[in-house]
Amino acid sequence: MTVIVRAFCPEDASAATEVLRAALPFMVTTPEAMLWDASHAAPASRYQLFVAERGGEIVARGEAGIAHESSTPGQAFANVYVRPEHRGHGVGALVLRTAEEYVADAGADTVYSWVLDEVANRSFAERRGYRASRSAHFLRLDLAEGSLPSLPALPADVELVPVSSFADDPRPMFALDAECTADEPGDLDASLDDFGEWLDSTWRHPLLDRELSTVALVDGTPAAFTAARTDGRTRYASGMTGTARAFRGRGLAKLAKTDSLHRARAAGYTEAFTGNDSGNGPMLAINKWFGYDICATEVRYVRDLG
């Protein structure tokens, strides 16, 4: 069958979402989120979605763009997802080549890609000149049948509130997110310095559930938070959990996450997902305490273009 790779169109959203769910079932997404990402990406990111058709059916989804929040110029990403039953027919190779050419034309000299830690996937990347740089785990928590740690008594100066409390002025949440993002482990640094861009990419994103996201206030100051991303049905994911530097070591992020998970279960969510860098021992230990189990591992690959 002929494989055609083309740019994503709005009418592709449902089919492309099903591709992602089939290829990466630990990722929480919706057609609305995919449409939002395609239409609200920062211009500097040059973000582009691709789809591949085989026999008239959308069987793969690719994304590519420039890591514009990094202090190192020329860094890009290209991630490819193919429905399992359509692998081995050259679909992934064609999508990846299209994505690489796209970011090269946008000025990139280095491209990063996430690959599931499976022999076939790793071999696919390495045959195309990619080298492994780090790994990260997907973790799953059974909210329906599993048990959650009880929320302990709060210190006198600590209050837990939903992130929606900052709906009128989210700038304090932007400042907290920016500080935590700057300290996030990874192979590329990231700096959040554009409030308007953050409003579109994070605050207004259709996956962000501001009612289930929790922020810990210390004497009224936002000190730690966990961002909840949901599909509006049964699946919940931790988008980001972090603590401001001045308040670390007090267990505030754990309090925020405990509160959010309890409220998610009460709201009817049955599965919770999160992700951790495999070298982030402290966060892995916290998630194990919550009851999360590793369900898959991704490897971050990098290739020099040229």
C-alpha cells in the first residue's frame, strides 16, 4: 500500500488522537488538545504535526519543532507514533524523514526524539544515526481499586487550594511554574519567560484541569503545586509537580499531589499517570509511596543533522 505523509489538518484530530492512544497508551490526550497544540503553539517553536495515511487510513502521527525555550540554539525535536499493527511497512521511517527535513529547514542542527524502550524501536532509531542520551519512565496508579495515602494534618502556615483560585490573576502560578521548570532535569534546559505564551501553552490548555490541580500556599504565597491534566472522562495525568526553591524540603509537593489525587478519585477518575526521569530517584520514591508502578520506559535519542 502507498504511504502518504502530509501536514495535519483539523479534521484529522480524532484519527490522530486514536493513533497516539494506540501507540502510547500511557499518554493522556484528546482531539481538542491536539487541535489546541496545532493552533496555539508559539511561533518560535515552528511546531508542526504530520499524519501518515496508508490505504487511505491515518496510521501514524508525527510532531516536530524547535526547542525555542532552550538557551542552546539549533535544538529540535521529532517524535513519531505508528499504530502497532502498521509497523514494519516503512511508515515510521517516512514520517521521521519528513520531520527531520522540516526542522533542518527551520535551522536545527540537532534533533531529539523519544522512543519506547523496545528492541525494535531502539534498533529503528540507531539504524538512522540516533544515539541514546537518557531515559524516563511512565508510571500508572489504579485510582479505582488502589489505595491512596491519607492527607496528613497541614502545618499551621500551609493551605491547599485549587489552582483555579488564581483564575483572575494567574501570574503567581506562572512565576512558580517558571522557577520549577528551570530546575527540571533533562538534556535540554528550558526557560519560561513569556507570560502570554505560557497562558496559551499551559494555563488555557484544554487538558489542564485547574479544579483538580493543587497549589500549596505558605502564609498565602504559592510555594508548591501539581498540575493535573485530564481527558474529562477517566484518565488523569500529572503534568508537572514542583516546589519553589525557598520552600523545598518541607514535603509541600507531596501534600499538593496527595490532595489532587484524592480529589481526582472523588471526581470519578480511575487511572492516574505520571512520568519521571529514570535518574530522578527522589521523585520516583515519592511516586512509589503514592502507589504508582512503572508501566513503560522511553529512551531519549539524539542525532546531529547535516
